[in-house]
Amino acid sequence: MPRYDIVTIEGDGIGPEVAQAAIRVLREAVGENVLHFIDAPGGAAHYARSGDVLPDETLRLCRESHAILHGAAGLPEITYPDGTEVGNELHLQLRFKLDLYANVRPIKLLAGVGSPLAARETIDIDYVIIRENTEGLYASRGAGVVLRNEFATDTLVVSRKGVERVARFAFNLSRKRDGAPRDGKRRVTVCDKANILRSYAFFRAVCQEVAGDYPDVEIDYAYADAITVHMLKKPDFYDVIVAENMFGDIISDLGAATVGGLGIAPSGEVGDTHGLFQGAHGSAPDIAGQNAASPLAMILSGALMLDWLADKHADEALAGAADRIRQAVATSLSEGHAIPRDLGGSASCTEVTDAVCRALG
Ligand code: ATP
Ligand code: MG
């Protein structure tokens, strides 16, 4: 039986609580001795103790493992000597060092979860946002300039290589994913502001070129402002959305809000070699240590990790386990006994995890 090394960086705030919950569920779903979890330090609290936000040994383990499971990183009170917050620096460094260029954010409404769009007659939300993760406007991070305290600029970087690879990722995903929009078409929607900035027009043009290799998948375009309206009014139109880094960041929080919020939205960041999986939320220091966080985002991120590993290693058993985890989450939510607090219930992190494990049977 294949064995996979999974590095877990529990991190800060609610990170350890939700990471442990996900590990429990993954073990239960996959069976003993298939996943080998290796605990590795990193994050803001670790920086405060050691002066190192991402230890060399942790990076080495990440490079050598099959996948990375990350709780969350960042604590507002922990700063560098110059006063800037350490924040989720750990995660940002891993993103660049491991070239995790596609951030995968499934947006799916599960039975038993209320959506702010519920007034609609039928509501079917099941699409995936692919956020370009290594360039765009955020590529300027730390490199922007402030001139004489009067002007400030940052640079939006769009490269052919960067767009091609993330666009291919989006088209390939559209071909193979289970969900499909209401009209049954395979579709990739390019989210940009091609009408305003040349960099975005280039992003769009490169996506259009890539689309030529996927005649079976429809290409569609939406400006970033307009798509926020469409995501609320016709979410069932979408299949896969590919977006520049900053736009992807913004619309994935919006998408998460339409399906129950950050506490249930999974996220994966993958490149050609490595993959890192964590909930869409941050370290939520306001509720840390109270057993109050929802572990569902992290548990569903664990399922996403299994999907990715299953695909990469042609391992159908893992794909089956991922489906069982999603089904168990849906079952426990629709039974209504263990609803986490952010979804209007009163169950603790442990109670929600127990219920998912029970539903796994
Ligand atoms: P980051 O900058 O890392 O994205 P953030 O500032 O966006 O973090 P989060 O840490 O995601 O903030 O928290 C935002 C709000 O959502 C907080 O009030 C937090 O308590 C809540 N929240 C986040 N994750 C969860 C969760 N898993 N369960 C319940 N509530 C959560
Ligand atoms: Mg945030």
C-alpha cells in the first residue's frame, strides 16, 4: 500500500485545533498507515520563540513530503523589530519557495447550510475559483515605493508563462471536475479588468490563446466588478473562474460568504510539484483556544489534498476517501446535531469533528 508523507504546520491561533481535527478525519477516512503525518514548526508564535518564521528544516520537510497541511499563521501582537506584523509570512514564503501558482477555492453550498442567497427559488452553487497565486498586483509585495510621502506605486506583473500555466490548470480542472453549471456546459470564466489596464488585457489574451487547446470547454469573460454581481445573482452559471491574484483573493472571500463563510471554505495551493492545503480562513485569534472554531474548512481542505494526491499518484482509494469525507460533512450538517457556531449552531470544534467521524461510519 502506498504511503504518503504529509507535513503538518499547525501554526497560530485556531491553526492547531483545526489541523488536529483534519488529521483525525483523514486518518479515519483513509485508514491507518497510509498517511504519515510529520509535525513541523513555523509561523508567528514560532518566530517569537526562535526568531525564525520558516525554519530550514521545515522547508526541507515540505520539499521532500508528498503534501503540506497547514492550520493557519499570524498573530497580531507578534511583530518584526521594525514593528511590522509577522502575519502569515510563513505561508507567503512557502507559496513562492515551492512555486504554488494555482490557488484552488471550491465554492459549494452544502445541504443544511444557509446561504444569504437563499431567497432564490432554487439554489445550486458549485464552482471553483482559481486564483493566480504568484504574480499580479501582489507580486509588488514589499517592492512598491512611496515617494516623498506624496506618491505611492506598486506594479502589476503579468507574464505569459504565469498566465499560461494557471489558465491550463483551470481548463484541465473544468474537464475533469464532477460539478457542472446549470446549462451542463464546461466553462472557464476569465476574471479581469481588460477594459482598463493593459496587464489585464494581456492576461485575457493569453487565456484566450490557451482556450484554443480546449475546444470542448467554453471560454467566458467577466470584469472583476461585474462578476461580484453575477456571483450573487447567477452563481449556477459558473464552473471554473480563473482570476489574477488580487481579484482572486477578493472574489474568493465573496464566494465563501455565499456558501456559509470562511469557516467552511476549503483552499489548496498547488504547483507542478508541491501542494499546500489549509482552510480559507486565517488564524482567528479572537476565538483561538476556546474549542469554538469550525474545523470544516480544514477538514474539506484535507479532502482537497486527497483529491490532489489521488490525481498525481493515480490512487483511486484516496479519491474515494475524499468523497467519503465530503459526504460525511454533508451528512453531519444535514442531520443538524453538530452545527458549528459560525453557521448558527452551538457545537464545539471537537463536537463537529466527532460528528464528521461518526458520519464516516
Ligand atoms: P487572514 O489575514 O489570515 O486572512 P483574517 O484577518 O481575514 O485573516 P480570519 O482569521 O480569517 O481573519 O478571521 C476572520 C473572522 O472569521 C474572525 O472573526 C474569526 O473568528 C472568524 N473565523 C475565521 N475562521 C473561522 C473558523 N474556522 N470558525 C469560526 N470562525 C472563524
Ligand atoms: Mg483574510
